[in-house]
Amino acid sequence: MTKRLLIRTWGCQMNVYDSERMAEVLAPLGFGPTETPEDADMVILNTCHIREKAAEKLFSELGRLRLVKEARRQGGQEMVLAVAGCVAQAEGAEIAARAPYVDIVMGPQTIHRLPEMVARASRAGGLVLDTDFPEESKFDHLPEARAQQGVTAFLTVQEGCDKFCSFCVVPYTRGAETSRPAAAVLAEARRLVEAGAREITLLGQNVNAYHGEGVGGLAGLVRALAEIPDLARIRYTTSHPRDMGDDLIAAHRDIPQLMPMLHLPVQSGSDRVLAAMNRGHTAADYLRLVDRLRAARPDLALTSDFIVGHPGETDADHAATMALVREVGFAGAYSFKYSARPGTPAARAPQQVAGDVGDARLAELQSLLAEQQRGFNAARVGQEFDVLVTGPGRHPGQIAGRSPWLQAVHAEGPQGLEGSIIRMRAVSATANSLTCVLKDRSTPLQEQHAA
Ligand code: SAM
Ligand code: SF4
């Protein structure tokens, strides 16, 4: 490796996946990783446009990098500065105007063209802008080899969205919904497993709308993945309540590799707000769905996303959200204050909710959700379950892992068990993690693993 590459990633797991792919397409050009901008021959900022602050963070980060780029140039070294992801897609012109020292602006669908862009930027100078939605899929043009090796891996199976929720930029930045053919997904999954992955999380903006050639829907894909020997755990995110079909619910009942955890964003508990959001379901629809899922898989934990302060949201609407949260009982959640995104219908709606009202509602909701998360973790104490060991723990003699419900686990134990699935018992819980002991210390670990 002769050149150094720094990639900073904001936003969802799909951006994490894209960043890994970008590192892979640049590796044949001689780029290897660095964590320090001062050493970097190329910096890519992979951005998220979902909320306002992310774009502002980008511009302050660019301001800092400009100084590093100038200092490097004075020392006779160049730095190619690229902005990728959804902010680049939506605000390419603004980036060019506010940060003319940026060399490349590229959307999420053109990462396979990165080597060509780097060559053009180095040759010609000036801005290389590529925010097309190309006819060809990036997935068909990305290298097969996955450099990343790890016990857990992300795998993007579906991109884009046709649902047009009132508040959301995704349909504009990631484009129309497309699904990768099952054969391509299965081949990538096999490669990941060969490289050591035991848990794969399938990614999509609307992953349960997956309709890839070869298997029909997501349930078919999960069933096909469950046939891969050594793939012990399967997850998928993010799902839309509208696309939670009978076959997928049945998969939660039938497929042990499918982990008992589902991220199912509801956004609001008020039917008026859900209609204004164009979500296509009511609070009662969501509650019925939760009942059916829990009937299929009684240990299923649910997490969700919420937006407070959507235009038109009243105190009564907010109370309906609080009531829904109490009724469902979530294991965790992301909750946000509504942020007006340019070009979306909600940004143009009258009755925008005052900022301080949104803050107060968010604080109330977050305190309830945090209490539920602590309660969910505390309820694991005394229980036994399988833990996927992901590596050494923070302290000597500790190992780290993941519970079936995606809780971080710490335990005293021997090193070298990475990738093993070990039966453990939780002895204490915090808001974000569990401390466990190996199930029966008198049983040799090999036997525990086999059990
Ligand atoms: N497709 C997923 C769904 O329908 O639930 C969500 C994808 S979105 C990338 C992730 C989350 O960001 C959303 O669930 C929503 O809660 C939040 N979000 C999206 N737009 C937002 C906005 N304008 N203001 C605040 N939060 C927003
Ligand atoms: Fe955005 Fe709605 Fe599509 Fe989710 S379903 S990505 S919130 S438009």
C-alpha cells in the first residue's frame, strides 16, 4: 500500500456498508487505511442527510480538512477530498459553492465509479461531480472480494424507497426502490461466511419490501440464507410495518437463525399524524402486527423509530404516541425531533411545531423509552442465552459479544473464542450492556460450544 485513505461515515448502516465498498474499490489503486487526516492522500466523508445537523457537521468537518489539505500541499503532498452519500446527492451544488476545495462530490449510487473519479480529479483538477442515478447497478460493478473480515457483517440487499413519507429525503437521495437478485446476495453471504462471519444483517431502507429475483420476498431470502452452513445468525433492518407479510412473520416462527429482534419503526402513535406522514398504517394496525409477531416468536424484542413534532402534531397526538409506547414496551428505540428537509412535503406544510414544544415532547418520550430499555436489559438478568463472541473485552481477561437481542455482552473468559457461540447467564445489566458468566464453568468450553 503506498497511499493512505481515511473514510468518515455518518448515518445509517447502509452508509457503513458503502464505506467498506469504497475502501475495496480503491484498494487496487494502492490505497490502505489511515485514521489521521494529516497522513491521508485521500479523505472521503460519507454523509447522511436525514436530519439538519448532519449537513452542518459536514461543513464544519470540511473547514477543518481544508486546513490540513493546505498544510499538506505546502509540504509538497496532495490530498483528494471527496464528499459521498446523501448530502452529496442532495446538495452537490451547495457543497461546490461553500467548499470549492472539495475535489469529488458523489452520490450513493455511483461508488463503483470512484477509481475513475479519483483519476479525473488527480489529472484535471477542479470538481468531479457524479450524482447520477445510473442505469447500471453499483452492485454489478463492485469487486467480488470483501476485504472486511469479521464475525458480524452488513450486507445491503435493497436500496431506495418508493414510499414517500412526508418528512423523508430518502426517496430523493437514494432513488427508487431496487432489490439485488438473490443469487448475488447469497454469493456475497457465502463469501462473508468463508471469511469468518457468523452473523449477517441484511440492509435496506425498506428491507422487507425486498423483491429480488430468485426468491420472491425477504422471507424467501432469509430461508435461503439459513441453508448456508456456519451462518449462525441472521438479522434484517429497517422494516416498514406495511411490508410485514405473513411469510416473514412465519419465518420468525420457523427459522432459528433469524434472531428474536425486530426494528420496526412506527414514528407516531397518532392516526392523524400517521396519515399526515403518509405511513399507510394506523396505530391499531401496528399493535395488531406486534401481537401477531409475538405470537409467532414469543421472545421477540421490538425496537422502533419515532419522530416528535411533525407538522400538525398536537398534545393529544403526542399523548397517543406515549400510550402506544406504553402498550408495546420497546427494547430500545431511536427518537428524533422532526427536522424539516428541503423538498419534502412536510417542510412545506403549515402548522410547523415550535422548537421548544418539540424539545419537551422528545424529552418526555426519550425518558419513557430509556426506562423501557433499562427494564428490558434488567429482565435478562438471571436468564441463559447464546452469546456470539465478537472479540476481546475492554479489560484483560474479558471477552465481548452480542446477545440474541443485540445487547453488548462482557464476560470473564479465555481469549481466542471469536466467532464461537457460547451459552452464558446474565448477572447484571446497565442501560446498554449485560455482564454475563459462562454457563457452567465446570464444563469445558469446547463442550459448551458444541452443546
Ligand atoms: N425506512 C425506515 C422507515 O420507514 O421507518 C426509516 C429510514 S430513515 C433513514 C431512519 C429514521 O430517521 C426514520 O425512521 C425517522 O424516524 C428518522 N427521520 C427521517 N426523516 C426525518 C426528519 N425529517 N426529521 C427527523 N427524523 C427523521
Ligand atoms: Fe423514508 Fe418513509 Fe421510505 Fe422509510 S419508508 S425510507 S421513512 S420515505
